[in-house]
Amino acid sequence: MTLAADDRRLNDLPRAEQTAVERRDRMFGWLIASPSLGLLFLVILFPVFWALYTSVHDYTLIAPNFDTFNGIDNYTKALGDPEFRHTLWLTAFFVAAVVLLEFALGFLVALMLNSVERFKAIYYAILLCPLLMNPVIVGLIWRMFLHPSLGIVNYLLSLVGIDPVNWLGSTKVALWTIVMVDIWHQVSFMIVLLLAGLSALPREPYEAARVDGASALRSFWHITVPLMLPVIAVTLLIRLIFAVKTYDLVYIMTRGGPGVATDLVSYFIYRTAFVGLNIGEASAMSAILLAVIMGLTVWLHRYMRSLT
Amino acid sequence: MLKKWLLAAALATGLSGPAFAETVNILMEGVPDTEYVKTLLPEFTKETGIEVNLEVVNYAEMHTKLVPQLVAPKGSYSAIVVDFYWVGEFTKAGWLQPLDERIKADNFDTSVYVPKLMDLVGRVDGTTYMLPFYNYAMGLLYRKDLLADEKNKTDFKAKYGFDLDVPKTWDEYLKQVEFFTKDGINGVVNQGLRPDPIAMEWSNYLFANGGEYHDANWKATLNTEAGVKAVEQYATNVNKYGPIGSASFSFDEAFNVMAQGKAYSYITYNFFRAGIDDASKSAVVGKVEIMPVPGTEAGKGGSLNGAWGWAIPKSSPNADAAWKFLKWVESPAIAKKRALQGGSPTRTDVFDDAEVNAKYPYAKALKEMLLTSHNFPVFTYTPQLVEVLGRELSLAVAGEKKPAEALAAIETEMTELAKKDGKLK
């Protein structure tokens, strides 16, 4: 906090009022930051600008050139496409479902683990296992588990007298199946981050609350939650951004089907680019998605700051 | 080690020249037919002194690996294999070398290829760009033991009034599907996953009903009586006579159901015929046979054709050596050796070879399948059409669209794509 404040004060000073030492310090700062800034520019800003440039041209893999400028055509075409809009809504629903469910589950498990004294390392190791797996492998494994007649999940259900569930072949179930597998795969990410936040909380407020006779629920609500807000904000934000990008699970498990029940936007953009060969329109769709995610990020960031 | 390093360095700088023994680089898919080629490569090196380096990857990676090399002025692949999906795109983009002059100069006989395969992965608008490598036409796998069962025979005759036998027409087959859905077995298993499994399988239903994708002028002919019937039958087979979940099956899952003896029939790629007799994967060894998908009447087939072709890209660093390899790998002797290992032939002389027929009695059925098969539309936007088909058919199977609605949607998008490609005026 103080560092940032110092920095701001420094910036506010007119150049002439900065001492020579301060100026040299700043120069040196830029110097040592420049290689990483250059790298960031190369691997992040340059592709983003290239994509934006492509999105206003008629650029296809059949004619990969920037000969035809077509303004906002790609954007209007994308937004006018009911299939694209469907994938956007579906993705919004999917993101809300996985982020909220994973957060609720993750927070619960993190709170329980926080009070555990023994074998913490073992719990960590087990929890990290799914996270270390490649999503493609997760998808393949679950496809096998969920095979309606030859898979183990329906077999286990049959032992307790439940009829086989059509996990991936029913339009009503398929999206929830993907949500479930995503939770299995990603919930440990939430747990680990939230747990790190919880174990860094100061002990004093809790002791004071106990002296005052506050119940566990009250101290959770009035101490843990407010203190954890910054961690929660960051965790939700990161998970949200990753959830929007979900592609591998859908590609491996359903290919967007049955019907259009699991057609998430990232997979749709991929198909526009590499099946439809229309890089221009796919770039426009990506730009729209980028704008939505940035808007969400800014909003969430501001909202969380307003709470603290 | 040093040699490998030098080779890599030479390739990286695009200088792979006559300084060392010449190398032909080919990107191939990890399938049985590639393995058969691999075992024969030492013969080629012995004959010509040219080394062959096969880079084997899985299907999903191929297109992404190929395109940058094809666009480059000088790529790293001497020769490539082309799925019929990509033929339109690759030729339209001008990435392949015409082979006609080489064929003429060397008197290479292309008339021995099954004509439908030359149309699919050989000639495009009169120019030969590829030599057909192997075919993966689709056929009907069925349980011959269930057909031969005496009780089934009497029950079937009593119910339908005609004999239970290898189906001669599509309608006969559909009745068998209904009949065999009993005693914990399903009459059929389908591969209903989007996009290519369902699109490819449904194509057989379309052809079996006498339908086609388009007329001679590329006008879509899907929303017709045959098309609607094909969608209805497909949805019924998935939802009523198939195992639960087949709307999301890819071919491996569907194959497993068939191989575990849980289904009477499965329409699929011909290379699964060998797999069903592999005791490590199958519980019905010796009980399954393959035949052409039956059509509207006896003798007419409804099978969908599919194949890969050999080609030399314009960006090939050593086209002459690549042609030497193509000529060799497609020569009668080598083509036969590949077929004897289990490869799927494209040449009629190999199909008719006595040794091949003695080893694989179903070779005759495979040839029949090819001869009566139908081709999928080949144009620049074939993959996009498959995508549209997958979406709409899957919606129809899920009951979210009526068959005619789904077909109308496919026709609209197909017309748009054909116009964009200049096929439809």
C-alpha cells in the first residue's frame, strides 16, 4: 500500500522536481524491466493486435491476405449469427454454474482443511492430482467411466437399483455432466488458493471474538469473509477467465452435442477458424469475447474493492 | 546421433540436398495401413538408395501440421497423404502438384484403381493430383450367428412373413433391427457423436434410401422423401433400437458395444472388420461378417465411400524422389504386399488377387462395397458441411428439430457453401 502511494507521489511530481538520483532509479527500473516488457509485448500484445487487425479484414485460410478491408462486417455477421449468440449464452450459464459450484464446494473443503492438523501434506497431494492432469486426459477418462452400458459409473448406480443414466447422449443431462467433470477437475484449484488465503489470516481477531463470546458462524461471517474478500475476488476472477476458455472437455466428450446442448463459445470459435477457414470472423468473435471478459473483470474487481 | 543431428540441421535450413543419401519425408496418420507401409520401407531404400522418414501423428494433429508446411515456399514434407475431406481445400488453395506428366512419362497405369476412388482421392476437374492410398468405405457389420439361429429363423418368418437371411434390401435390414432388439441385445448400435461420426454414418442411411446430397449442378437434394426417411430411421434406430447413449458415441464406443456382443449390427468403416476378429478386443470372434450397406433393391448399395490419397505438395523439397516413392508404394507388388498384411486396397488387381482372397475371404465383399458405394460431396468446404450435418442431425435425433426442418437448414447452408466455392452458379 505504502509503496504504491510512494509511487503515485513520485509520478505526480513534475520532472524538474525529481532529484537526479530518483531519475536514475527510474531509468534503471525501466532498464531491468525492459526484457520482460519486450517479451510481454511479443507474446501478448502483438498477437492481440494482430487478431484485432485480422478481425476487420476478409482473411480466410483459402486466401490468407489482408487485401480486403471490411470494417465491422465480421462483427455484425458474428453478432447476427444465432448459433454464436446461443454459444455465448450457454457459456455464460456454464461459467456461472462451474464458478459458483466450485467456489461453494472449494470454500467448504478449504475451511475444513484449514482446521486439520495432521496429514495436511497428504490431503494436498491427493487434491492436486486432478489439477495436474491434462484436460484431454480427464475428458477421455470420464468418457470411459460414463459409457452408458459399459462404464463403471452406471454399473455402480445399478448396484443400488438406479437405472442407467444417459450422461452424454441426452440434451437435458449432457451440460450438467460437463459441469460435473469440470468441478472434479478444477475444484482443487479453488481449494488450494482459498486455503492459502485462510492460513494467512491473522489469529488475533478470532481470539478477540472468542473472548467476546461470538459463535463460530458469527466469526466466520464477520471476520473470515471480510478478511478473505481480496483472495476470493482473485480466485473467482482467475477461475472465471479459465472457465470461459473451456474447450478441451467439450471437444473430447461431446463435440458440442447432443444437438447444440454443450456448444461452448471457445469451441465454436475454433470451428469457425479451422473448419470454416474464416480467420477474420473467428478473430471478430474472439475480440467480442475478449471485450466481455475484460468488462467482467473490471466490474468484479471494482465490486470487490468497494466491499473492502 | 551425429547423423541425426546433421539431418535435422539440414532440414531446418531447407538445405536437405544431395550431400547425404536423399530422404523422403512424409507426414502420416497412425493407422494400420501406415504400419504396413513402414514394414516395407527397407525394400525401397535397398532398391533406390533413398531413405524414407515417416512422421506418424494422430488425425487431429495432421491438418494443423500440414497447412504451415503447404503454405511455405519450401516445406519439410516431400510427399503427403490427403484425406478426402481436405481434397477440395488443398486443390483450391493450389497446394498440390499435378501428377499427370509424371504418370505419362513413366506409363504408370491409373486405370486399375476403382473409378469411384479416383473421383474421390485421385482426379479433380480432370487433373490427377493424387494416387488412392487406402479406402475406408463404410459397410454393415452383422452377427451371422444370430442370423443362422433356427429359433430366430422361425420367429422371424412368423412375424414378417419372409425368411431371415443376409439382408438384400434396406427395408429388410430395418426389420431385422427391430426383430433383434430383444433379450438384452440391441438391433443396432450407432455412432451419433457430432460432427463426423454422425454425418458419415447417416450418409449411408441417405444413400440406402436412394437419396443423394446434390444433383449434377450441385443443387442440394436432401429435403426429399429419401432424406426425411433417412433422418426418421436414424433417429428411431438411435432412440428405440439402439443402446442408451448412442447419440453421443464415437466409433470406438460403438465398436465396443458391437465387440462385446451387445448389438446385432453396426454400420462402420471397413477397417473394423479386422478388429472384430481380434480376441483381445472382441468377444464375438468369428461371429461377425461385413457386407455392403443394402440399398432400395437387391444389387444396389448404400455404402459411403472414404479414402486417403498420396500427393506431392508444391512445397515439396524433393518432388522427384517423392514421385519415385509414390510409384513404388503404389506398384502392384507392393500394393499386394500391403493388402496381404491386412491393408485396405484401392486397386482392382489387388482385390482380385487369389492370394489376397484366400487370406481374407471378405475381400470380395469389400470390393462389392466400393463398387456400389457413393461419394460424399468433395469441395472446398467439405469439413464445414460435415459440421453443419453433425449439428442438424444431432438436433433431429434429440427431437429438438423435425427431420424436414433439419434438412432444410442443411440445404440452406450447403447451398451457401457451394455458391461460395463456385460449384453452384
